[in-house]
Amino acid sequence: MSAKGPREGNLEAPTRHPLDWKNPEFYDATQLDDELERVFDICHGCRRCVSLCESFPTLFDLIDESETFEVDGVAKQDYKNVVDECYLCDMCYMAKCPYVPPHPWNIDFPHLMLRAKAVEHQRTGGKTSDNLIASMDTVGKLSGIPLITETINTVNTWEPARKVIEKTLGIDAHAKLPPLAKRKFRQQLNQPHKPSLQVAPKVIAGDRTPGKVALFATCYVNYNEPGIGHDFIAVLEHNDIPWAVAEKEVCCGMPKLEQGDLLGVEALKRINIPHLLKLARDGYAITALVPSCTLMFKQELPLMFPNDSDVLEVAAAFWDPFNYLVKRDKDGLIKTDFKQELGSIAYHTPCHGRVQNVGKKTEEFLKSIPGSQVHTTERCSGHAGTYGIKRESHEHAMKIGKPVFKKMHEANANYIASDCPLGALHIVQGIHQFYNTDVQQAHPISLVRKAYGI
């Protein structure tokens, strides 16, 4: 075959085209329906992605139950049923679809679903409950307020109150929610954007890594589980790595992206990027302890704002935390004075970590700790951001997670770990629900601190 002949897209590195969301045609409902029909017809003829999220089984059921057994037999108003089941994990694009660019069919299923969500959000403004769930800082600011924090945490575990919340806010009464922290992470830092050591260590850049790290705290670490952030700082300080946090931050925007609220994403970007840009230009490796947040800055914002040099500069400085630690170790700049064996770890690789294409860096680092046995599961947990807690999708989220719950339960491990704290919470709930077993949950970076004995 000629080198210039047609090839399957997955025989070459996928090419992701920018999201043309500023173009008025992006929001044209007729053009959207035409593109949905085109892509759905290709998916119907392939069906490789049926084992991923519920979008594909929903689509194929609509087709198979239609009069024509083809996409033309599906009512266009039912396309929304497919769109609503997509939570933008990107796994179909990155791991399954053979027709992604540079294939001439140019299939980007997640971005098409995002377009459909954006058209719906522009038309309706979104559900009030969805908009509230996606406004992480609005809810998170209640963290650390005496009495209010305790009241919210009590309500979130009280069955009668949860039923009321389900009816009013659309949060499933059975979905496990993380408690609000008694004090926010950023409140707990004595010097919010300076190292906590008395004398800051010398900045030592390696061949592969910058010599200092800046942490984007994330909503989850800041409002729900500050201990994860403190564990990361402890690991950095143990390895003589200077650290900082941004002077100011708000939500990365991923929850609003999931709702199709692209203007909401842009508003958050305008706040975050200037502060992160200062750190990038000062030579920091910027990172976040939630993969979705890292992905937002590394991939989603650059695809939304491909001509914004500031966004691209921040993206180039952003690291997965364990990718940084592994490469730092290869630079010979990570200490190996581990004092405590961790034993068996059932580790889950979240989808938003996998699609960053940095490899299994968390698994690699955990396996390097003496006395650690890591059992890795590479499959969607089903949580998928706000999808896992919504009334209309929580049951589906638990169904999607069943293979993960089963495998991680059978590992009979000392710890359940995932880079995604909410995914881990979902897995712990699933193991308890289906196997009546309580397991110990820990973020991988918390396990590293434990192994160091610091």
C-alpha cells in the first residue's frame, strides 16, 4: 500500500481539533442534528465502544428498537438520551474509536456530545439543580464556617434530609457525598503561597523536571479533604523541593464543562490563568491532586482557547503529580528512605488520568516502594464527576462501576486507592453496597507520605 493511502485513525497518533465554540454555526440546532446523525450512523456500524459508558448502549437500543433498525428510524428528540449519558471521560476517543482524526471520518464523540450539551445549555440556561452542583465554589465556601459545616455534614448523612435534597436538588439520596472540611486547605496554610519550611530549600532542576512545584489546590482538596494537600506538601518538603500555591484560585471549570456551560468555563479561566501564569513563568511545575483538574488545564482549556498564549503556557507547565515524582526519581532527586511497608494496594486508574497519556506513573511509583503490592484496575469507576451523584444517573453509575468494585474487592487489599478522590469514594460505596465490606480508602500521595513515615 502506498504511504499516502487511507489508514485507520488509530494506526497514527490521534489529532484533537480545537473546539470551535465561538463560531455561531456551533450552536445551529439543524447542523448539530445532522452531525449527530452522521456520527451515530458510524457508531452503529462499529459498536466497539459498547462496553464504555451508557451513551453507546442507549444509542444502540434506540436503533435496534426503531422501525428501520437504522439511525434514520430514531427520533431526533431522542438523541438527547444519548447525550445525557456522556460524562466526557474521553476514553472512546483515546482508547477505542478507530475513526478519530486523522481518519477522514473525523469522529470526536466526546466533543460532539459537549457541543450538544452546550447547545442545550444556551437554549435553556441549564437546570437549576445542575448549575448549583457545578458551582463548586458556591457550595465549598460553606466549608470551615462553624456550625454551618457541621450542620451540612449531618444533613448529608441523614436519610430523611437526603430524600428532600433528592427532590429539590436532584442529588440521589443514596449517593455518598464527601464531608466538608472543618477548615479549608488554604486557610490551614500559615503562609498561603510560601514554603512552610523555616529556610526554603535550594531549587535544583533536573534534566527532566523543574526544581520547584506549585500546587493548584482544587475544590476537593480545599473544601473537602485538605489532608491530601498537606500529605503532598510533606512529600515535597521531605525531598527538598520548594513549593507554592497560587495566590488565588477558583474551580478549574470541569463541572461546568460537563454541563455544557462554556461561558461559565471561560469566566473561571479568566480568574485562574493569570495567577497560574505567574507561577509558570517563574519556573514552577504546576500540578493538581485531582486528575480532572489537571486534564482541564492540560487539554480542555487549550482546545477551547487554542489561540490564547497564556492558556498554552500554563498547559505546558502543568504536570500530573506522579509523573513529576517518577521523572524526578529518574533525575536522581527523590529520596528512597521509605520506613513503612504499605502491603497490598488495590489501585484504580481514573479515566481522566489515563487520557493524559503519561503512562501508569502512580502505579510505577507505588510499586517502587519496598513492601508494596499494587493491584491495578483500568476501567471506569462510574462516578464521572457530577454524573455519579445525580438522581437520574446514580443507578447507572453504580452499574458501570460493578466490574471495578468486584475486582478491587477480590484484591483483599490493605488500601483502596485512586488518584480521583471522588472515584475512590464511589468505589468504597460500591464495595460496601454489593459485598457488605468496609475498606480503607487512601489517596496515593497519602500512601507515599505514610511510606516515608513523615
